[in-house]
Amino acid sequence: MKELKPLDYQLLFELMKDSHRSDRQLAKALGISQPTVTRRRAMLEDNIIDGYTVVPKFGQIGFEITAFTFLKTKLNHLKGQEKEKAFKEMKDWYAKQPNVVLVAEGQGLGWDTICVSLHENYTDFAKFKRTQESELSDLIVESQSFQADLKSGLAIKPFHLKYVAKSK
């Protein structure tokens, strides 16, 4: 893939602010032609953009909790095919969990993986944790979670990608 041009970044950030605008509206905002926007958007969609979605107010659509679960896994202690098999097992398990929005390897505070998930209530969260610990017990050494209340509407800064776009 070619390196992104400054225009590609500008278009990407405009889409992050509001992706339902037409190519004509985006062209006007960027001061370029509509065919250029259409061509550059197609390239971004083929190579950079993972998808388009809405960002709802989760607390208003039935989710009371977002959980940040920090994990210590056995992945860092495995090698070769054994590690690939374990990684695939975790990836496949989390892919089947519709309430999980992100799982990523990382580092800090003694943890090596984070899982971000949404839950209707505490009972739903507790069931998720029990299932995760049971079905991935051969791969997860330890886990701890931080739950945030989505229902109260008291978010200091609600989740949205438009903030990232404003930083550039």
C-alpha cells in the first residue's frame, strides 16, 4: 500500500467526526473536488477503514456496565506452534462474545492483555467473567476488572472517535 498523503489523513479525520456525510459535503469541508474525495475514500476503505458504525449512548440502550478486564495470560511463556495454537484459541473464543469490543495484548501494571466489554447489568458481567475464567482457564493465569457505570450518564468524557480527529 502507498503511504498516506496529508489529504488522506484529513479525509479520514473528517469521516471520524461524521461518517454519514456525502462525498460532496466532505469535498466542500476539505476544499477539494468530489471525485477526489470519492477516489481517496475508496482507497481508505480498501486499506485503512475497518468499517462504519454509530457510537450510541450505551447506557440508554440497555448497557449498564463497561468492564475493563486486565489479564495475565500464559501466551508470553509459550513458543512456536504452541503459542500460535493458544493465541488462536483465545482469538476464537473472544470473537464469539458479542459483548466484547476489544481484546489486545499490551503491558503495564503487571498485566499483558486487556479485554473491554459491555454488559446489561452486574449479573450479566459476573456470568461473563465466570465463563471466561472457566473456558480459558488453561490460558489465563489471573484477571481483575474495573467496571464503569454507563447508566448514570455521568461520564466525564463519553467514548467517541471524533475527539481523536480533533487532535490532528
